[in-house]
Amino acid sequence: MVLSQFKADCCQPTRMREALVISRTLWLRYAGRVRAIGVAAAMDIGEQTQGGGTVAAHAAAEPGHRGQAAGRLVAQFLVVLALAAAIAVALLGWARSGLPGLEAPDRYFYDLRHVWLARSPATARPELAVVSLTDRSIAGYPAIQPIDRGLLARLVTELTVGGARVIGLDLRFDRATEPAKDAALAAAIRAAGGRVVVGVIDARSGAPENALAFQREFLALAGNPRTGHLYFDRKKQGFGQPDLAVRFIARRTGNSAEVQTSFGEALLEAFGATVHDVGQSVVAKNGEVGPHIAWLAPKAADGSDTFTRIEVPPSAAGSATEPLIPKPLQAVLADRIVIVGGAFQDFDRHLTPFSAWDGARMTAAEVHAHITAQLKDGRRLTGLEWRQEAVLLGAIAFVGLVLGYRRRMQGGLGDYALLTIILVLVGGAAFSLYGVILPSDTMFYAALASIVIGHNGLRWTRSILRGRMPRVR
């Protein structure tokens, strides 16, 4: 009875499969050990044998073993190279598709490079200054926006008499205020004799046609002074939140209905300085934008502000006897490009790369000062073309695959940390020394993916061949 029950159990399919698995496991384990013992024994016998036949056979076989080893090495190299290329192509496709997941690290490291590595001039820029109208400056006036045109007329006249070489009005003139004050400002601009550059808007702002029509009328009344648009470029909205930080100079659109000369270009043309080419348009991961702004550090090397900034002090609306800017400060502004703009708490302020450090927003006039200085100097920041980025990602992936495979018994976290530190240092050096912006996002993902694949690839292959679920460790 016991024998018959045993036979019945063994004949069940489940029992039979379990027995086969146990037998196969034991065979693989012990047969491998037996083969290893046999090979070792054969090698010992071959080494100890003094007969000419065994030694000669071993010597004849050695070149063959070398050829097999070289062939295996070439095959491994080609496999790793193919995997690295696949990782690079996959990351390039992901990045160019605009899908979420890549923008955040790229913006973060881009901003930190400016916070820590932006260039500092030796002293404050001698050709540029910013005159700010703040909440305190207009405390005695009935309205904040538009800024009182009578106040602006007095300011333009004082700067002209004080010897400012170029006066840039980073303000919008798209609506009427008091007719007498509008006329006074237009007269002051005409009296400046071509030294005033007026910032303008066009259809890109979404302003109604009547606003653009008043802007044309005001410019005609002011004698048609030199103008430049006030726009910056931002990346378009993708799948994630839109990027509100200012990082790019507005590119030329080629649309005849839009103003093509920027405010900074117009300032330099009025100043008589050469406007340098600072790079072509950038094909960003979610849209085309203009060249990168090569920001200067907020402080010069001697500790002074990079751009001289003067706040218009408070004044009563009816007081016309005292100058808006004290005489000593007017002398500081002589023979400079003076950008006049608002510096209000909650209006016309922008996020920049420096906001990543302290969250502060920069006034539009200060942003235009950075752009104007860059156009004058010819400084540029360049990214990588897709071919260059593909080669860089392939090289990183190749190193990561080899590193992950060679150190697969020690774990991959330390290797990834080491490779990340190296990439951060290389990216910082490229930015600081050559003005090259390496793609932080795809670089770090290439390092992570390649190390994980190199660390687990052999086990994954064995698991898949055995019909098991691969696991990451």
C-alpha cells in the first residue's frame, strides 16, 4: 500500500516538475564543481609531466587561448559600446520630446553654476548705470502706474544736462495720462537730441491695438527717437510647469510686424559701441529660444556693485526747485548709458538664475543692464549640438557600464556618487573656463542608467533565460 501511494505521488505532474527542478539544480551545482576539479587536475598533471608530448601540446594551445581571450574582449567591447549608444539615443529622444522628468535637474544645475561661477568684473562697469524709481520715489504722486510723466520729464532733462551719454527708458508708453505731462515728456525727449532710447512693445505683449496706436502717436510726438523692444525669451510651456525664470535673450523673429532690435542693441547703437554676436538661437528641450544670457556676478572683484545703481529719492509732486538726483550723483552718471526703470516691490521683477540662491527677483532694468554688457563684451554661453551631446552621453554610458560591471559585487550607489561628483566638476570647469553649458539632466541619467545596467545586466540576462523576474540590487 505504501509503495502504491509513493508511485501515485511520483506520477503526479506537480511532483514530477519539482523532482526535475531539484535534479537539474543538483546537476548544475555538482557537475560544475566536478568539471572545475577535473580542469584543475589536468592542469596540474600537465605541469608536472616531464614528457615532451604534454608540454608541447600545452605550448601549441597557448596562442589559441590568447586568440579566444582577445575575441571575447572585442565582443565584450562591442556589446558595451552598443549598450552605451542605445542609452545615449534613448536619453536624447526623451529630452527632445519635452516629456517631464528632465527639466528640473537641468535648470537646477544651470542656475547653481551662475550662483557660484558667474564672472566678476574687476570694478563696477564704467559704461553702465541703473536709475531706479521705487515706491519711495513716487510716494508723493497719486498713481504708481503709469509713472507720472511730469516726473519722467524732469528726470530726462536732469540726466541730459548732467551729461549722461545715453538715457534708456525701460518703461511702457502705451496709454495716455495727463495731456500736459505727456507733452512735457515728449518735449524732454526731443530736447535730448537723440540721446534717449525708448523701450517699446509690439503684438507679442498681447496689448490691444489702441495701446499700440497710442505708443506710435507718442513716439511721433517725441520726434521718433531710437527704440528697442523690451522682451526676454523664456522656454515654452511643456508637460510640466512653465519656466518663469529669465535665462535667454530674445531672438530675432523675422516677423515684420514685430520690433527686431532689442533694447540693449539700441542702447549700444546710441552709445556708438559695437553690438557683438553672442550666439545663435538655442533649440531648447521644449521650444526654440534666443542665446543664453551670460550673467555677471552681482558684485565686482573689489566688492562694489557690478552696476552702479541710484534710487531716485522721494520728492513732493509740486516741488520743482530741488533736483531729483543730487548733483554729486549726477556727476557719477556722466558719459554713461543710464537705464531708467521701475524697482517696485510687486511689479516688473523677474526670476533669474540667482533666484535659486536667495529667491530674490531682479528688476527689468538690471536684466537689460546684464544683456547690454554682454552684447558690448561679446561674451557668450554655448550648449552642445545633438551630435556632440550624443557622443558625450555615449562616453559617460560606456564608462558607467564598465564601472558597474567591474564593481558589481560592491554595489552601485558609491559608483554613481563618484561619477556624479566627477560630472559636476567637469560641468563647472567647462562653464567657468570655456562658457560651455553641459546638459546636466541627460548626463546624470546616463550615469545612473549605465551603472545600474552594468551592475545588474549579467544577472538580468541569466534570470530572463531561466524565466525569472529580474531584480535590481
